Amino acid sequence: GVGAVHTCLHGDGAKYVHLTVVDDHDNRRWTDRIFGVPIIGEMYQTWVFEEIDGGTRFGLLYRFRPGAADYTDDERAAVVQVLQPHTEADAAGMKRLAEATARSKP
């Protein structure tokens, strides 16, 4: 829920602290404010779940903190390079969890 804090540890040693700022169960989304992100420092990550025919679509949206300086194209490419492997791993983990949960239901 709102105000929840957790630390996300990644296999490559990355460590991010998440603070939940939006928890919208009705629209199946929540947003965390994340600290300690390489290059960025602080950002917002929104998890979105949307029911579609026969399943659920999952997505992650990233936003830089309000008032952050604009990034050059090179800086944006560096940010993507840092975030992409973590995002792909998060999405793969969410897919495994959802599939395991679906298999365990009668």
C-alpha cells in the first residue's frame, strides 16, 4: 500500500529502495518512487496490469523525478542501457509468477 518501503536487490549487486506512492487496486496499477538508480539517482516506476482476452498484459512505465534536467540523446541511451536488463528481468519474473499462480488455481 501507499507508504510501503522495500529494497530491491538484483543479481548484479544493484540495490534500489522503493517507496510506494500510488496504489490503485481498481485500475490494477501502482507506482513506486525509486532511489539509488545508477545514472538517474531517483525516478518513478509504474506497474500496470490490463485484462485482455484470455490473460493479462503487464507493463512498466518509467518517469524521471519532477524537475529533473532534460537528458541528451547520449544520456537517454545510457539510462536505457542501465534500466533495460532490470526491466526485462522484472517482466520475466512477473510472467513466471503469474503463470505459476494460474497453474495452481483449480
